[in-house]
Amino acid sequence: MKYYSTRGKSFVNSTAEALLKGLADDGGLFIPEKIEKINFNEEEIERLDYTEFAYKVISTIFDDLDKEKLKTEIEAAYDTFPKDLLPIKNVDNLYFMELFHGKTRAFKDFALSLLPRLIKIAKEENKVDDKTLILTATSGDTGSAAISGFAGVKDSEIIVFYPTDGISLIQRAQMVNSGAENATAVAIEGNFDDAQSALKKIFNDSDFKEKLKSAKYMLTSANSINVGRLVPQIAYYFYSYYKLVKNKEIENGDSVAVTVPTGNFGNILAAYFAKEMGLPIEDFICASNKNNILEDFINTNIYDTHREFYKTNSPSMDILVSSNLERYLSLKSNNASEIESIMNDLKDTGKFEYKHDLNMHGYSCGEEETLEIIDKIYKKSGYVIDTHTAVAVKAAEEYLKENNKKVLIAATASPIKFAMEISKAIGLDLKDEKDAIEKVAKLSNDIEFLKQVDIKDGDEIVIEKENIKKFIEERILC
Ligand SMILES: *Cc1c(COP(=O)(O)O)cnc(C)c1O
């Protein structure tokens, strides 16, 4: 597979190269040159397990990676999941795709359990024997899932940067107390966008990359700009859809809507790829929290970052600059110079206008409302959802006022990860955060989790965002 950059000035000739580079040389993001349709026949729908669905989807795009290796690595990656790795819960017209049964209890485990293995294959194919240095900005869940995915992986070193505030006790514990020798978690004074833009600069800093190169390090990212994050996520939409077919909730071919609580736009973009690959998803519902820049963009075609930034109770969506949006805009307009120009506008003025139809529904949900929805669903059905998923429910409800369709909801995190908020929402009596975690774990039938994570504060490393580069140099190059 060949991949071109959204900004049109560079391309790579293989999946291996796209995986290893992360970001294109012109600062754009890689898009596969062609997106082929696939389908699953009745017998396959009945018989295939998750890894077989994933293999068929992933190998359609990563068609130039060694087939046997790819298959083996997919199997090994999802071996870390429980047997029923993606249960679907139904409440009214809503179908919750529980994407959070991986090790760190967020949907990101689906991609980040596989990414290190994809990088391993890519390094073998390109005969790279430099060590991999993974740098990642996180609002909480990426960092823990990335550390869990890369922990103990040979010849790789991972450093994650998270904002000092706005992440939960569990998220911090998963990063700071991972016990992995090749992993470092660093708190940045600032918000997620500060960490993300500082890292983007480093990825575009050729002098710095040269320095790393001479120290035999190859720089890559575990953020969702990497095609190795995006492509594995496409698979779960296929799997979930056909699971509904198999369970006779829908007929094969019925169109559905998908609602995704959105931050960096990676997960909803994967749903769009699934549609491009033939899955009958008719409507895309992009759900935002109080940081509703995407809702405004979908409704006005103007993306404007000049606004207040809120730290909310759905912190993984506290983002003002959604990196993967660029890919979506590029697929919709198919005009690289236009994308380059609006991305320059964004960089220079913090704002841009997009002149094509976005074909998406956008809604947002405030913090109080998020808690009310958690409580409402719990009272109605006994089902406990997390804050991000609740934001998606609100968006789906808005959509259903004017449409009548079955809605797949990406349930992106286990309620345990945001136990304090959940407890507040449903009115649990608590001693402290740890107590909340235990109670919510019981309510969501996941006491297993308590045995796996060392839930304590741990020692934090805190630096200022201006010092990220210096920190990396001291850690890696000395
Ligand atoms: C990362 C994350 C999101 C946002 O996903 P994107 O792919 O960045 O849009 C939503 N919910 C949770 C729980 C997350 O961890």
C-alpha cells in the first residue's frame, strides 16, 4: 500500500514506512492510497471470531505486510483481552459497543495492544535495528494504554506526557506505577493541547531527529496520527455490526448510525473508514463535551480555537485541536492544497473555514447533563456507563429526536476509570476515591480490575512544557 500525505507534498511506498514515520514529512497525516470494499458472507458472520474479523479488515489496508506475521501478531495482541472481548449491551434503540475490556479499560487498548507488534513487523521488513523511541501526548487513556502495550517490548523506550490536572487517580496510577522499565510518564504544566503541540514540534524537528538517529533511536508516535492506531480500530465496527446481525438484532445490510464520543477524532474516523470499506453506516454522530468545538464546526463549517478551554468530567475529550480531523477533511475534499492551506490558517490564526459538506451530526453535552444521563440509564436499566459514553448517549438522543435508526454507541471507557464522577451521578456514599473505585467495580462486574492495578498516587515527574525536549535529551541521549 502506498500512503499519501493529507497535505500532498509527500508520500511513502509501504505500510512499514508509514508505521515507522507516524507523521508525513510535510507535516500532514498519511492516508492509504486506496480503500477497498470488503464483505463477509453468512458463513463468515456465523463463524469468525474477533481476530479473524480484525485480520481481514487490517490486511485489506496493510496489504503489503507479511500475512503470516500479521495474523500471528493480531492473535497475540487480542490474547490479552477476555474471551468475550467486545460485549454489546442494548438499552432501547441504543447498542453499547463495550470497547473497554482490554487491560487499561479504555477503547485505546484495541489499537495500542497491536501497535507495538505492527512496529515490530515494520522494523523487520525495513531492516531497521535502531531502537524505537515512542513519544506520546495523552489526556489520560492513551498514555496508560500505550505504556501497557509497549511495556517490556524489546528495543523500545516509551515516554508519555500528560497534563498535570484533569486525569483520574486510576489513569495516573496506570502510568506512574506501571512498573515497566522502558516506560516513563511525565506530567506537563498545562493542558493536553499544550503537550500535543509541543510534541508535534519535536516530530518536525529534523536536527533533533538526527541527534536521535546518531544515538540509534528511531522516533515514532503512539498518538492516533499513526496509521497503526487508526486501522486496528476499523475492525471493531465490522465486528460489532455483524455481531448484531448474528444476534438477529438487525438484518445484514440494514443501515445503522454510529455515535462516538470524540476527542482527537480517531475513533469516529475509523468508523468512517469502515463505511468506506462497505459497512452500511448511514449516519455519523460526533459527540462533544463542553469543549464543543467540533459541534460548532459541524454546524457552521468554521473551526475556531479562540474559545475557553474547560477541564470537564469527560477529560479524554478535553481537546481543542483534533488531529485526525485533517484526515477526514482530506478524504471529503480530496484537494491537498486546500488542506495545506486550511492547516496553515489553523496554525497562523487558530481558525479555518472548510468549504465542503461535512456529512456529520454534531451535538454536545454539559457536565451536569453527563451525570444526569448516567443516573437515568442506571435507574432505567441497572446499566452503569462512564462519562464519555454518557456524552455519546446525549448526542444519540438528540439525533433520535429526528431520526429513527438503531444506534451503535462507542462505549469508550469502563465506568471504573471515572469512578468518582459515576458515584456522584448515581448517589453512592463514599469515603474516598479508592472506595468509589471499589464500589463502581462491583456495580460493573469487574472486580478483576482491582487485582491488576496498583491504585495509589505514586511519584510524579512534573516539568514545564518548554522543557520537554530537554527532558527527552537527558533521558535518552545521556
Ligand atoms: C481517547 C478517548 C476518547 C476520544 O477518542 P478519539 O479517538 O481521540 O476521538 C473518548 N473517550 C475515551 C474514554 C477516550 O479514552
